Amino acid sequence: MLPRGRPRALGAAALLLLLLLIGFFLFRGDLDCERCEREASGGGGDPGSLPRSLTPRVLPDERPRPRGAAAFDGDPPADPGGHNGSDCILPRPRPPKCELLQVAIVCAGHNSSRDVITLVKSMLFYRKNPLHLHLVTDAVARNILETLFHTWMVPAVRISFYNADELKPQVSWIPNKHYSGLYGLMKLVLPSALPPDLARVIVLDTDVTFASNIAELWALFAHFSDKQVIGLVENQSDWYLGNLWRNHRPWPALGRGFNTGVILLRLDRLRQAGWEQMWKLTATRELLTLPATSLADQDIFNAIIKEHPWLVQPLPCVWNVQLSDHTLAERCYSEASDLKVIHWNSPKKLRVKNKHVESFRNLYLTFLEYDGNLLRRELFGCPRPPPPGAEQLQRALAQLDEEDACFEFRRQQLTVHRVHITFLPHKPPPPQPHDVTLVAQLSMDRVQMLEALCRHWPGPMSLALYLTDAEAQQFLRFVETSVVLSTRQDVAYHVVYREGPLYPINQLRNVALAQALTPYVFLSDIDFLPAYSLYDYLRASIKELELGSGRKAALVVPAFETLHYRFSFPSSKAELLALLDAGSLHTFRYHEWPRGHAPTDYARWREAQAPYHVQWAADYEPYVVVPRDCPRYDPRFAGFGWNKVAHVVELDAREYELLVLPEAFVIHLPHAPSLDISRFRSSPTYRDCLQALKDEFHQDLSRRYGAAALKYLTALQQPRGPT
């Protein structure tokens, strides 16, 4: 039997031995991490050279350096045993708190603009740092993205734009077979295009998706040696090995080369090294024997790195998991604990062949359909100037009384909706002095009206759609699969993202109206079909009435309705009158709200052969053709009620004459009632709030127009029925 204190002593000794062993392994791990950090920063191995584990493979190449190309001091010897990736795992970088991260993206056209929004969503979802986005865009993308970011109002995000057209001459001399065209070469000119005081930047393709905090990628700059200027992930295919097919002849590269979908650039060092001269001399030399670039800027980057391997800092493969048809990315992600960036680097994008593509696609679709309003979150503890207009908006919101019965109406007036103009490719019509754009708004439950509308109206249209992020993707698929809609390039769709309980009908109309490009607009609603001849008739009427000579007129298009879902649309006024007499058609809302259209004088219209004047009357709300610079709709009116009425009051106050066109007509088709009209009919509070908005509207009229506005106030005080 052991002495009484012996077990305790043995236990303590065993515990001490265990702690010593754990400490040994931890200390050894720290040494390994320290070695990795030292090697990654250029502090280990032979002086002036990269560590063996990070040195790119250099194949024998006796070609001289391009004449005149700048080189770094102390060119390192080639290490034939090296790789394009890291053999040791770099310590997990610590994101620098509140440091401003700089990101550059080249974006051109309608489709690329949609892609960059999904990329930005994924960045914003994970980020904990302020961002400065440097966007190199053409005119189309800039117009779209300026509007989007202005209305998105994301805190701690700054946007700068650079004109891609001004940069084109610097790369237009390079023949390029890549589908990205000239824009695929513009990353080469970023050191000269971006501000000269900008020292570091992350450069991204639009087809990448983040699955982690971008600050971790930014922190990898700390691993650059004094000579490294470019951080890249190895190319995850055999493209640059030249054995994909017979006679495949790629540009020179180190082994598999590097992919340029994600780049870390030390701009300051690139400028000091004479980057512009370096890449131009390399491209010129290679184009003597190669017909064009196949992978745009990536070919030229790799040719430079092949000759100057010490320029590159290889990045862990998880920062650019490449999903092309011939990808070897599985070798990366099958061993990685987590992925950082997914890159759809194939023309097929989401349709790429990969046995794990469904998992990657789900990640992408998550951000594609993610509610961007949720990304308007503050970065607490990182003070930054608020987005333009944010402080005034917050003050106005703070003054609202949440106990007010009309609080939701008040809040809706102050809501800034994200707006994505020209959501789909759009080709503006050629300028014509009397051309007319049909302007309307709709939500997802009215999308089925679009095909019929396109058949009836052959001219340009500007349509605002009130959708969620997910509905926007459903709408995109609907248009792409529609034979009618997919062939119309003169229809501009503008997505206003859903927010708030009320349908912001007048805000939607203003978005569509602001984007109309013709001199005149036909202010309609989506559930009306115009006469087949209306587009040509309106243009002829505008010319005949000489509206372009400064005459202020609103041309009234009489409105009718049918209660039949199956309906043979009249091809002329005579056919319409026959249907009217047979009871298949009615004047619009004759049985619910006749005063809304009574001043049009339908009895006179039946016999009219020429346009005739009508007088404004209370609650008149016709559909009209007006100049594009007409007064905008009053945004305080949301939901149902008085939204068009207020606009016609404004037209009358501005002394627009009302002219009814004798051969024009539109017909309203039946549909289920909207949620807002149901609320109006069932809720006394809703109706009381609408009346309060009317009173405020008339008070504003009185301030703007003085005594001339008294007639509107008098009309408002008259007894009235439903609105």
C-alpha cells in the first residue's frame, strides 16, 4: 500500500508533464507560425529571395527582360522546386478595426451592374469595416449605380466613379478574344487611373461572391515582402499548361499561373516600378507571336510574373475558388475548413459543370435574393460621415409620433426606396421631336399585363416595378423566357425595392417619369390597354397641335372599362362605341366614381371629330399626355386614393389646358382588388388619414399659388362620395 501523499504527488507530476507536453506542441506551433510569418514577409531564407514554400515555379526561360522595363533591386534566383501556393498555413489575419478598405471593380453595361450589386451585397453582409468602392464604369453602369447607391444609403460606404471611356485608348490596341472585351483589360491601368495617394487596393471581378469578411483579405497585405506588389491565387485549371486541347497555345505563366478575379495591388510600389511601361512592353512582345489575349488582363499579368516572379505574393486558394468547366478547385475546397470567395469564372456562370455546383449556387442565390434594406446597418464604434441626406432623414423620422393614427402614412413619405433603374438591357429610341413614352407602375401581381401591353403599344415605355429582391429575380426570369418581352429593347424597367406597408404609387410614377427619354409622356396605369393605333395617333396629334411651340397642354385620353375577362378588343372608335352601346364596355368607373372622369364629357366625345377643351373639376383624374418636364406626382399620396387627382390639380394650377382627343381611348381590364383599396374600403382610419393628406396638400397649394388656389380649397369642401 502506497503512502498516503503518494497518489497526490504522482497526480501532480502527471499533470505537470501533460502541461509541459501541451506547451511544447503549442510553442512548436508558434514557431511554425512565426516561420510562416517571417517567410511570408520575406524575412526567411536567402537574402533578397522568397521562401522556398512560397516561391512560384520558374520554368527555364532564356528570353531577356523587356528593354526599358523597370526591375526591382536584387532579382532573386529561380527556385524550380517552388509552387504557386503556400505549403504552410499563414496565421489567421486579424481584421483591422475601422480601417477604411479600398476596393476597385470594373463594371460596364446593364448585366454587369446587376452582378456587381450581388457582389456588394455579399461584401456588406460580412464586413465590419468602412469601404471605399472605386468603380470604373461606362455611362450606362454609372447612371444605374449612382442612382442605386444614392438611394441605398448604406452607412460607411463611399463610392467613387471613373470613366471607362477615357481609359479605353490605353488598352484598345490589345486584341482580346475574351467575352469581357476591352473592359476585361482595364485592371492593367488601375495604378494610373486611381488616385495617386491610394497605396493599396483590392481588385475584384464582378462575378465573385464573398463568404467571409473582406477585412481578412485586406489583412493579407501584411504578408507582402518589401518587393512584392501583387497578391494572387493560383489558377485552378490546366489552362496555362497548354494541354487542354490540340494546338492550345496559352500565354506564358509560372506553372498553372495565377487567376486575376481577386487581386491585392500595392499601387504605390507598382507606380515606383514603372508598371505602365512594364506591362505595355510585355504585351507588345508577346503579341508578336500570339494573335490576342484569351483571358484578357490575366494573360498579361501572368506573362509579367513569369519574367519577374518576385513581384507576386501567392494567396491561399480559398480566396478565389474558381468554378470553370475544367476547374481543379476541389483540391482546394475539399481540404479547406472554410471558403472565402467563390469565383464564377466561366462564360456559363451558374450553369458551369461541377459536381458541387449546387452548394455554390445556393450561396450565390442567397445574396442575389437577399433583402438589401437589411444591409443598411451602422458600424458602431467606427465614426464615418453619414450618407448624403441621412441626417436630415433621421431628424424628420425622429419628429414623427408613433402613436399618431396616420403614422404609417407619414413614415411612407419619408422612406427612401432603393432604386435600380434600367434593370434589364435597354436601347433608347432615336430622338424624335414628337415621340411619346408610355409611363406606368406595377407590382408583381400585375406582371402578367406586360405582354398584352407590349402588343398594344409599339413605342417606348418606362415602367417602375415595386418588388422585393427575390421578386426582382423572378421578374428577370419571366422577361427572359417571354418571346414578346425579351425582344423589346425599348422598354425600360426600373425596380423600386419594396419597403413599408403602403404601396408608394406616386413615388413609383416619379421614378418611371424621370427615366423617360422622349419629349412627351403618356401617363397611364398598367391595367389599361391602349388602342392599337394610339401610339401613332398621339405622335400625329402632338405635331398637329404644335405642342412643341411652347403650348402648355395635357392631352386627355378617354378611359373605358370592361368587366369581362374574355374580351375582344375594339380596333377602332366605331367598334368601341358599338361595344359601349351593347353594354360590353362602360366609361371608366361609371358605377363607383363617375366624377373622376365625368369632365371628359363622353357624350361629346362620341361625336367629336377634333380635339376639344374641357375644364378642370374637383376629383378629375384623366389619363393624359404631357411634356416630359411636367410637374411630378405628389409623393405624400401612397396606397389608394387621390394620387392622380392631386397631379391633375397641379397641372391645372400650372395653367395646362386640357384637350380631349377624339380618336384616343384606353380600356381597363378586370383584376382582383389591391390590398390598399381593400383597406380603404374597410378602414375608417385609412380614409381619415387620406382626408388629412388632402387638407395638407391644399395648404401647400395655397402657399405656392396664393389666391389662385382658392378654387381647389372650395372644391375640397364640397360634399363628396367615395374617392
